[in-house]
Amino acid sequence: MSRTFRSAARAGTAALLLASCGATGFDPDLRGWMPGALNTADAAARAAPRPQPDSRGIISFPNYQVVVAQSGDTPAAIARGLGIDAARLAQHNALPPGAPLAAGQTLVLPQRVGATVAGGGAVVRDPFAGQPAPKQGTAAPAASPAPATSADPAQHVVAAGETAWSIARKYDVAVQDLAVWNGLPTSMSLRVGQRLVIPVAGKKPPKPVAVTTMPGSGSPTPRPPSAAEPLPSEKTAPAAAPGPKAPETDLGATRTAASAGGRFQMPVSGSIIRVYEKGRNDGIDISATAGTAVKAAGRGTVAAVTKDTGGTPIVVVRHDGNLMTVYTGLDGLDVAKGDSVSAGQAIGKAGRGGFVHFEVRQGFDSVDPEKYLN
């Protein structure tokens, strides 16, 4: 049973990333959780912080520059402040000239800008300081541009079908770093033609030193993780001691008082054999005989259908109020991505593991499902 629980725990961990499915489609970055070819966690080391912009909002790299917008800015307003063509700046970033920009959003400049306007001798005003532009020929204190960084981050132009996660995997960077460097929204939505600055990757962990042994001496025993600190003291019970008491199978005895009056119904009729523990078991495990119908806990839309590391199907249903329910431990499925389901509608059948794993997500965070069950 412990192996089955570990599989359910991995499914719960993967389900954390399902909350990010949105307009760009379902594409979680599973590099840190999946074994094998997807496991490139060492290459996705934390990136260096994004360089700070100068007083005009410009970050200068060796071969190009970007400008960091403030809330309420538009490409046209930024272009006027920097003395460049508004249509060219907007087209370079696949935006209309009057598109509203969010605070922290970055635009890649189609040309380098310096401290003065070419040919005019007038110092470029700070577009974010709320100061009027100086008159032609009038001297004004020049804004000190930020020095160019030694590293030259790559640029990526978003193509149709790409997501923040697929781009992060392509360049072996964390999707969170990609979002921070480019001021992406929490939904991680992208637009075709958008230019992204790829973060400068952090340092990779050193490779283990190869140890050469004499023929016939065997390989050295690896140091276990527990060797870093002493093992906890354990008291072994005598062999004659009675075994642990079997878990209760009465559904009412395993439900909490907080579960009364919730908005969701139980996906299967069974006892809760493992309760919610945030970070360890991000849902509840409900006993279910193989072949039992697994039902949608509430009305919603199937946001994703995928599989865990053992090939067990995972179904994610999106509900009103930024809530999502996750079901795993299934066998056959009766729904597909995009289907609308009603409360109590069968979405599949319970597998042979003896239980169904059920989660409730509030945005990105897991919550105790029992507080939402009626």
C-alpha cells in the first residue's frame, strides 16, 4: 500500500502544476518531478536576478536593450519618451501602439537609444518621472544609463502553440525566472510574435568526481542522505505485541465536522483512508473497489486529462470561483479535455489500487477537500 500511496503523492505533486492551465493550454513543467529524459533540474538552476533598469526604465545588454514599463504605459507613450518611432516599437513587440502595459512588462527596443536624441542635441527625458520634455536646444541633466551587463541574454520570438513552460524547457531555465525577467502575468499567457528575454542560467551543480577502484575490489558504497544527520531513536515493539488497529471503514467516522455544507460531493462512496496533509498528501484517498464509477464532484469543465509517472490517468475539472478538482487512481475514462460535466456525472472508473485520490485546488494552492465536501 505504501508504494501506491507514493504514486498518489506524485500525482498530487504533478497536479499542483495543473492549476496553471489557461488560455495557452495545459503544459506544466514536470522536469523536477518526472524521472528520465524530462529530469533536467540540474540545468534549470536558478537564474541570476534581472539587471536593474536605469532612470528611463532601460536595461542595456551588449547587443540590444529592453525597456521596463510602468502601470498605465503604452508602446506609443514609451516611444515618445525615448524619441523612437512608436509604430516600429509596437510592431517589434507584436503589440498595437496603444496597448496598455502592466507594471514590470518588458519591451525589446528595435534600436539602441543613448542619452541624446540623434541630431537634435536634446537630452531624452525620463518617461517615468512625469517631467515635461526639455525644449529643443535646452540643456538638461542627462540620465545616467545603466551599464551594459557582461552576459547577453538570448531573445526568443514566440511562435504559435508555444507556452511559457515549453520555452523554459527549450532553454533549460525555470519558468518562474522566465516570468520575472519578462514581467509575465500570473496566467503565463503569451502572444504570437512576443519577444522574450531568456534569463541567464544559474550555475549548474558540479559533477561527481569519478572514483577508480582496483579490479575485484568492488565499487564504493554511496553515502546515503541520512548520513548528513543522525538517525532518530526508534523503539522496536516486541514481536508478540498486537498489530496496529485496522482503519475504520465507516464513512461518517472518517469525515470531519468541517465537511458539512460544502459545495462538492464525494467522487466515490467510500471511507477516507488517508487525510489531507499539505505538502505530503495534497488531497484525500477514498477507498474504492475496482470498476466503481468515479463522479465529478461538481459542475465544471474538464481542463486537462493526463497521466502520472505510472501511467494512471489524471483528470482535472475547472469550477467557478477559481476552484479545480483533481481525480487520479482511475482506470477507464468517460470524458475528454474540454467536456462540460455536471455534478455526479461519471468521469471514469476506479482502478485496481483500491482507492481514488481526490484534490481540491484554489488557484495554485491545494486546500483540504473535506472542507468543500457536503
